[in-house]
Amino acid sequence: MTQKADMTWKDAFFASPGPNSMKRAAALSLRGLCMGAADVIPGVSGGTIALITGIYAELIQAIRSIDAAMLKKLLNGDFQGALAHIHVRFLVALFIGIGIAIVSLARLMNYLLHHQPVFTWSLFFGLIAASILVVGRQVKQWRGSAGISFIAGTAVALIIVNLIPVATPEQLWFIFLCGIIAICAMILPGISGAFILLILGKYEFITATLKNPFLPQNLAIIAVFGIGCMVGLLGFSRVLNYFLKKFYNLTMAFLTGLMSGSIIKIWPWKEVLESRIIRGKAHAIVERNILPDVIDGDVVLAGVLAIIGFIAVLIIESLSRKRE
């Protein structure tokens, strides 16, 4: 037997990469909380939060640690070695925060988006606008191919955010496919997994199951969706890691373009041109951005919230750089 086979569960847990103190674990969970809050909002990406808080590269590496080598250890009965191989301390701390946010904030976000949409989207607009600056600063050279990559990313985002949400099948095979697609969007800065679900016609369907997760039919849907997310996450993280390693400048320029193109979806003031009833609720199918009719107290407050969101991102990014 190898030395790792004699490793205790505690030794294996602490041998894995991740925060080495409760303070650092709490800080990572707080970042996960922000990511989870972003992921339940159609239009805001948890990947953006990971990027501006300085954990994006660590997140991709942690996901990639669940690989063939870990599977081989499991098949050989080296369970402690498998645990030590993956970045379990990082993933546990992060996903505790994400899970708490999704469970606790889903209802709140749903309420705010329905009852205070202008104020809510104003705050998010400020968050995303500052995020574009933060991510853009990571592009080392904007000339030539980086500029083309930025334009391509912007074009892709504009196409995606202008797609019309449609009614789609509710069979488990399609729920599995939705999980794969949505999770890929969730780890991409600028493209919201929740918005992708809205486009696929499954946002209300999936969030409705989370309200009563222990009903047998809901539990099956959540399980299939979760498996799809896992498959998509493990596969796409490797593709993304390859491009970040081989074509970092082009990739960051493309991601900046994604965020720049998607920001039009976050603009607070909109006029609904066409709506459709989906699962008993009215959804905007076609809408356009407009300017407020008059400058009143609500408009001023919306502007203040946008500024607060903008400054908050710059502060978070500054603190992350100091930590590094």
C-alpha cells in the first residue's frame, strides 16, 4: 500500500488545496454567497463575481481537479487519496456560500425583480458596468487580435440577450440538457445562467421546484438538472482553462466583450412591446430600452443605487488585489 492509503480522512481533507484558516474559509464562502445571489438573477453572472473577487482562476482549477486521476483512485479503493487530490476545501467553502444564497435569496430576488424592478436593475447595472472595467484591465494588450476578440464577444452577447424566451419540453432529457447549457453560462463572466434558462423556457420551471424541493417529482427534476450541471461543469471548465492558459489575452478580451454586450439587458428602464403567458405568468418577449420620462425622486434613487453598485465592485476588486 502507498502512504496515501494510510492517510486519515482528516489528513486527506487538509491535504487538499483550499483556505487554511476559518477566516479565509468564511471570506471564500462570502464570495460564494455573492456568486449564488448573482446566479439566481436573469442577467447577472456568478462568473463575473468570481472574476472581480479574484477567485476565477482558482475556481476553474478546483473544478478541473475532479479528473481521471481522482476517478482512478476511487476505483482502486484509495478514497482518502481521491479526497486529497481534489480541491475539496476550496469547493466546500465556496459552495456552502452559493447554496445558502440560492436557497435564501431566490424568493427575495424574485420579489424585488417583480415589485421593485427599476431599483433592482439599477444596482445590477452599476455592478456590471464596473465589472467591465475590472475585467478589461486584465487584458494586457488591446491592439490587433484582442480588439477583434472583444468585438466577437460583444456580438455573441448581443445575439444571446436578444433571443426570445420560448416554451420548451418538460421531459427529463431536456432538463438534463438545460443543466449542461446553464452551468456553462454561469461560469462565464457576462452571460447569466438564469437568463439562459429563461431563454430555454425553464427558469420558472426550475425555480418552482426549489420552492418545494422534497416533493418526489421536484426531487427528480432537481437531481437530473444537477447531474446536467455537473457534466457541463466538468467538461466546460477544461475548455475554458485551456483558452485561459494558451490564449489568456484573447480570452479575457472576449469575456470583456461578453459583459459589454450583455449590459443592455440590465438597463433599468424598458418598454414591453410583446408579452406571453408562460406557466400562468406574463413574461416580456420583446422589449426595448428607454429613458425615464421625467427626472423625479425614483430616478435619482435609481442613479444612486447604480453608483453604489459601481463603487462596491471597485472596492471588492481593490480588496482582492491587496489580498493577492
